[in-house]
Amino acid sequence: MVRVSNLTPQDQSYFRDLVRRTRITFESLRLVVLRDEDRSGALGLLAKRGRPDLKSAALMKNRDLWLNRDKRIIGSIPGINIGDVYFFRMELCVIGLHGQVQAGIDYVPASLSSSGEPVATSIIVSGGYEDDDDKGYELIYTGQGGQDRNVHKHFVDQKLQRGNLGLERSMAYGIEIRVIRGIKCDKSPTGKVYVYDGLYKIVDCWFDVGKSGFSVYKYKLLRIEGQEEMGSLMMKLAEELKTNPLGVRPKGYISLDMSMGKENVAVSLFNDIDDDHDPLLFEYLACPAYPPGFQEKIFGDRGGGCQCVRNCTLDCSCAKLNGGEFAYDGSGIFLRGKPVVYECGPFCRCPPSCPNRVSQKGVRNRLEVFRSLETGWGVRSLDLIRAGAFICEFSGVVLTKQQAEAISMNGEGFVCPNRFPGRWVEWGDISDVFPDYMPPALPSLPRLDFSIDVSRARNVACYISHSYSPNVFVQFVLYDHYNVAFPHLMIFALENIPPLRELSIDYGMAEESVGKLTL
């Protein structure tokens, strides 16, 4: 067993990127397995759908890609932040946050413990035991065993062994416990998400008669002070803000919708730090604008579009432009990054419900521009955003290179597409499992010499902060024309982003000290 502490900022960034890379591999594999099952099902070759999450985890385990398995970590795990959200329980095993596939108590067995006794390291609280009492910062947790899984009731007394003994020994040695909560969630394919809520200390343990009349072990845990706020509590707060923002936060709102109805959903503007109202000084543009005479240059080659009458299939001409596959799954989740993605557009015959129409439909999550002591202005979401989900588009006035140079000599107030690192390569990358995997080289994309002027008009995307360890990335997309020299700059989630966590993007800056895009 090991405990990790005193990490430098560079260490923290390294481990965060390692965890993110592992999670991207897991999700990319899961989407590949799911896509293959869908194709087999369409051909009548698949009798029963499997568990893509289990298959993905098994493939990664065979390649020794599970994290923190050789050394069992007690306490905080480097690269895993409080509030991180997981859609599949197997993902907890893959990253080493909780190593038990089914059991709610993870522990180091006596054979691997320096004391020769089992020591518990983490628990999952998901309401599966009738004797649990979860008050957030204080938790009464019921031990494992003796339960009928079909009715969630006990039918025999529990024993002080395995995980139960591990929790008792962790209390005796003062070892903190990682707590993960399972929460119902409509956005999850399983109907549940798992949220890491931080470290707790076991302060009491006793043997008691449970509600079913059989004896159970109970453990009282208290959350250790000085940690970031619980992710489960932030999710609850975000839900309340969506329905009653002024009741929850009476002070700080500058506007409940700075887009003034131009986006599909309201974009709030919040500042409880100072009197800065600068975002209201700019015209809000939900979509890029083009100067007079410029549209013909861009839209001259609109293309014919696909001729699909119903939702498109792989024979669709738009799918062929994407290398013979669609960019999204049936839920609108981005499958694999490409130099440029072709969506079906206004000149296609397929209906609006076509799964190849995603980013063009605009903002779907409740975004908020907020004042931050660390980043000036930032962006966060009141909704849980899944990895691979579309978030928003960079919007402003599109200019050629010559026009941009004539307006500004230093490039301030411009979004330059050619400066963004190609992080789209990371999304869908399964080379760690399949070494022969190659990222898509087609459709090809020329050097992008245009700029987006956001000095007078802009949208919510322009307030996303810069980071070398970002949680969102830019993907170039075409849908309303086929001029590859002027794609749309669409922003997708690089990881699961919990409600109220700040969005960050890599602008390709030379110095981290810049903090964010100079606008």
C-alpha cells in the first residue's frame, strides 16, 4: 500500500493527463464495440447485445492498461479530482478508484497488507442497503453480505470478514476512505452515474439489528474538512439553479440570458466578485457572421448533399465524405476525431432527425458565463456533459488573413483556427490497445488562414479559459457548405464534465501565464 502526497503542479498535470488518456481509451473502445454491435444487429448477425463497457475493460486489462493495480493507493489518487463523474462502474476499476466490480467495499486483502490484516480503501454508496443513512457529510454505511439482491433485504446475519473487517481495521488505523456515490441520472445509458465525493474517516463501528431483523455491521463516516465541495452536492445545486436561480443565488446574476434568446437555451451571466459587466458590451452572435461579399467566397461550392429520404445509412454520400462512417452515435456522441467532419446539411434530403446532424443544432446544455478570481471570466455548465458531447461553437465575424491583418497588428481579439493543437486526434484513439490503429488522415484539411473577429461580437465560447490540460477540444465541421478552407469551429467535451466545473480549452498558447485567450 502507498500514499501519494506533496505533488508538484507538474506532477498533478501529468497524472491528470494520464487518467484522462485512460478514460478516453476506455470510452473509445466502448463506442467501437457498441458501433460494431449495432452494425451486426442491422445485418441480423447479433442475437443478443453484450456489455461494451465490460469488453472495453477486459481489452484494457489484457494490455495492462488499468491504473494503480500494482500499488494499492490509500487516500487520494493522483489525477482523480473530487466531483469527477463516471457513467460506468467498470471505469472505476480501470482507473483504480474502486477495484471491486460488484462489491461496495474495496479493500487490500491481508496477504497484501503490511499489517497482515485487510484494510478498506473505498466504498460505493448507492442506496442498495435499507439500513444506510446518507446525510452527505455524515454517513451511516452498512457492511456487505447477508442480503437478497433481488429485494435488497437481509436474510442472514453479516460476518466480520473481507470488506467488513477491512472497514473496521481502517477505523482502528485511522485510514481514510474514498467515497463514491451512485446517483440516478437520465443522461446515463445505465440510468446512474458514479460521483467521487472525497475522503471520509470512520469514527465508529457497531453490530446492530437491521430493519429486516438480521444483524448487520454499521459504520459511521465523517467527511474530512478542507476538501473541495462534494460532487453530488454540486449536482443537486445545479438542478436547483436550473429551476429557481434567483431563489438559490439572489445576488450575482447580471443576466439570466445574455444571448437574449438567440441560443436554444438561456446562457446566464453571473458575477458575485466585482462590478464588471463587460460581456454585455458585445453583440451576441449564436452563429458566425460573414462580411458583405464574403459569403460567396465561402458558400460558392455548397455541394449537392445526400439524397437519403430517411435517416442516413453508411451508403450515404455524407458518410463517404467522412471516410465511410458517421461521426456520431445514435445519442449524438462524437465517435472519433477527424481533420474535418462532414455533417448532413440544408442541401441534404434526410430529415432533421438524422443522427449525422449534431453540432449544427446549437447549444443544448445550460451554460453560464461567470466571473472567476483565477481566470477572469469563465464558462461552466449547469448540466452534466458527457465525454464526446457537443457543447458550442466559436462564433464571431469571419475574416480572411488579409482582412484580419489590416484590422489588427497583434492578433488581439481574434480566434485563429490554425493555432489550436490537433487534440481531435486523442478522441477515438485506441492505439494503446491496438498498436496498428492509425488516426484518420482523411478528409484532409488545408492550412486555415482565416480568423474569427470577436472584438465586437461574440458568443459564450469566447469566455472559455485556456489550459494545457483541457476538458474540451475543437473539431472542425462542415455542414452548410463544402469549402474546407472555412470550417466551423465546434467544441466537444474531452471528458465527462460535472455541473458547475469550469470548461477549459488549449488555445495553443506559448505561455501558460497568459491564462486564456486575449480578447
